[in-house]
Amino acid sequence: MTVESIASRFGRDASRFGRGLGRALAYPASSARRFVAMAVVGVLTYLVLIASTMPEFTIQMLSAGLHWFDYVVVSLTQTVWRSDGALGLGVIVAYAALTGVAVVNAAAQVKIAGVSSGTDLAGVVPGLLASGCASCGAGLLGFLGFAGALAAMPFHGALLRLGGLLVLLVFLGRAGDPRECVVRPT
């Protein structure tokens, strides 16, 4: 293979990936029902991720009563903003939004193509497990007892969270619009 053929193939693949990602991101907005489902999943994901930034605080406050829920969400959002800035909060919001899109698209794939294509939903799992507060890097791993392991990583696990976002984007770009069945030549 020549350098020109490799560059040409890379360009075609990147173009196909970009179109697939655009179609995947647009699919939930193609009907009100899908958009609401995406928004609900996104908001629930945000709430879980923001609560997981300080799991012990969240558990203590919510064990005192569910009337503390709004205080927990607001104070943890402020904490992420103050400790990590717009980028830290943006990572959490991006995870939540992309997870909403990925879940709606994966549900459509399962409905259209059957259960075997539902394994693509596994692309959402790394994002949920690794995301969280950029200062401690806990994510849901903090609820599972692995917060110390991520905190010991370089940059407190920020690279792992960015890798998880990349996995979500690759899943969406590869899958494209779930209504279209695309068989890619090898």
C-alpha cells in the first residue's frame, strides 16, 4: 500500500464516521417521543454522575431524607464547577447527553435488529463507570469502592474519562442512524 492509498482510505473512513456520528446524534431529535426519552435518560445520568462525585456526602445527605436531594444536586454541581471549572462540568454534561443519545439509539437498534445488536450498548458502560468529578475521578467507581484506584492514576483519571467519552463517540459514529442498516465492505 502506498501512502496516498492509506491517506485516501483514512479520509473516506473519517468522512463515513463523521456522517454516522451526525446521523446518530440527530436520530433522537427525529420524534418528540425519542427526544423526551433522550432528555430523561440524560438528566437521570447527570444526576447519578453528579451524585457520584462525592458518594459519601450524597449517601449521608439522602439517608437523612429525600428532601435534601435538591441541595445535594446544587451543592455538588457548584463543587464541580469550583474545583474543575467549565471543563470538569462539561465532561459530566457531555457524558449525560451522549449517554441519552446512545441509550435511545441502542433501544432502537434492539427494536429494529433484535437483541444481538444490543451489545453495542456496552459502549455506554465505560462512560458511566469512569466519569465523575475531575478532582477525584471517582464516577460510579466511587460507589463501587474504587475511588482510590482512580485517584492514584495520573491526572486523577481524567484521561480515563476522556477515553470513555471517545468510546461513546466511536459507538455513535460507527452505529449511525439505527434505522439504516449499513454493511461496510472490508
